[in-house]
Amino acid sequence: MKINSLSKARWMLRMFGLFKVPLIWTIGPKILTLNDQSCTVRIPLKYRTKNHQNSLYIGALTVGADLACGLIGMYHIQASGRDVSLIFKDFKADFLRRSDYHVDFICNEGEKIKQQVDEVIKTGERRNLPVKITAYCKEEPVAEFVLSLSLKLKN
């Protein structure tokens, strides 16, 4: 199934969370935008995502960054029509302030990810790409993440 509409992407994310990664389903993220250039994912602040300080729990923040990067990666992989494996090699986070409301995770590196997918398909070799994701709460940055997206062409 291809990600060719936002509603289909939302449905696919819910099913992936329900059957493959239940934590994603439990957190209940929402895809706000998904296109060639960017992906925005919202993680709501609710009973299951907040910590004892009534801010977004670090695990929920991690899931948001993972999804913002991973979804745009899967978008470009599916658009290529090839079978490319996507995984994260490493994860770096800088927390700037507390997130006391829902948080939007924005990845604007779609073009770099597309080029990396094309390069993996062309060479057949594994490639690692550091991707920046910024988390915003009430339009103020609350965290910055750098995830290394590791792509490899499946045999």
C-alpha cells in the first residue's frame, strides 16, 4: 500500500502502531503534513504521554522524533518503488524547555532523504544520513533531535 494521501498515511500509521509497535498506537500521534519536503507529527499531551511534571514524557518525545523522520523516509522509499530497509543508527537529543502542551515534530529534510534513497538504490550500498528534527510546543522550540537514518537496499 502506497502513501499517496494524508488520510491513508494516518490510517497506515494507526495500523502499524496497533500491530507492529503498540507504543505508537498507545501514544496516538497524528500526522499533520507529509510531502516531498517535510513531515509534521503531533504528539498530544494526555494521561498516557505525560510524566510526573505534567510535561511530555521523554519516551513520547523520542517516538515523535522517530516518526517525523521515519515517515518521510518511508514516503520516499515507497515513491521509489524499490525495497529499501530503513532503520535508525543513532539518536541525539537536546532538550531546550519543558513541553507542557501537545508537541509538533517537524522534519524539513525531505530532499536530502530522497537523494539518499536514490543513492542507495543506485549503489546498492548502505548509507547513513543524519537528519534534524525540531520539536515545537506553542510555536516555541522545546527540543532538537538528530537521528542517523540508515538505509540499505534489500536483496
